[in-house]
Amino acid sequence: LYQDDPGAGFGRSDLRFLRAEIRNDTRNNPLAPSRGRLITLWSKVGGVFGGDLYYVKFGISNTFFIPIKWGIVFSPALRLGGGFGLTASRFLPYPERFFAGGIYSMRGYEYFSLGRKEQVPGIGEIVLGGNKSVISNLELIFPVVRQAGLFFVLFSDIGQVFAEQEKIDILNFRASYGFEIRWISPFGPIRFSIGFPIVKKPGDKFRPFDFSLGLFQFYPELEEF
């Protein structure tokens, strides 16, 4: 379907793109919000300024922060993404595909490990990723010492990425749960995450412990993560 397509992006490529987004942000605090929402509608077009990868990507990211009691915040999030190549195969180029796994998408699973895997001549087995992505994250955020920026988080993640030949099938979704320690430190936001996969299938790779410095939550600029 795509291996003979020079626009598939498996070789050396010249990537140029135009990205646009509309953002609605009512959070009362960008690092540790206790109420509000962050909704982002984005699109990305490759090849408009030259280069050799031609594609269209689009998506929406919704994150809400709902105060409950005693400073506890319920935060549901849903991210949907899609895309296609503008060449004969319609294959979304490999550098622009959606991937899942890791602290910014599916905690408990290895980074970029979910989705279809395939043998590519001259490269070997790769995670093909997808041209469609569905990721949902549910969090309960407990303030431990709010003045010090220290929080405890319970989470549950569910989602998957799907390739061109695949339909979005809930039976192929993965799910996990776990907890995090978050600290707004003098060096920036720090996350320590422990994740436990609920759904395990052959070929899945796991990452029980994860760490992040710099971002507490998903940003659309990292939509392929």
C-alpha cells in the first residue's frame, strides 16, 4: 500500500508544514488549575512551503478541571486526531503519524509502542503508528501541599491509534490505571508516574514507572505523542 510511495517518509525527507489552531483556555492557573477548561482545535498541512511530504492532519483536544470538595479536582480529557497523505497511497507520512504510549498519552505502556507493527524492508520491525488516534484520560487531583505545588493524582487512561487499513475498534483499545506525584518545583513541573496496564495483548510493551520534567499535561504541539 505505501512502501513504494516516496511520500511515506521512511527515507530522508524535507519536512515543511503550516500549522494553525484555535484555543479556548479558561483555566485559573496554567500549571495547577482547579477549575476551567482547555479546548484546542488544530490542523496541520505539509508541503505548502515546499518539501517532499504532503499530508493533512487535524484534531481536537479537550481537558476540563472540575472542583469537587476539599480542593480535589476531577479532570477528564479527550483527544481525537486524524490525517491522511496527499499521495496515491494516502499514507500519512511516518514522521507525522500518531503514536501512543508513555506519560503524555497511555501511562503504563512503553513510549510509542501501541498500534500496528509491521516489517519494513531495510529497516526491520517498526511500530507503524496510525492515521487515527483516540486517547482519553481521567484524573482525580488531590492537593497535598498546595502552597508548595505538591499534588497526588489517581488516573485512568484508555485509547489506541489505528492505521489506514484499520477501523476504530473499541475491542482493540488499551487501558491502564495508576497514580502520580506532581510537584511544581523551582526547576519546573515534575511528574513521577506509576502505571498498571489493564488490557494486555501479545506484542505490547510496558513501562510501569515514568518521569517527566517540564510538562504536567498534554499540549497539542505534541499531538503525535
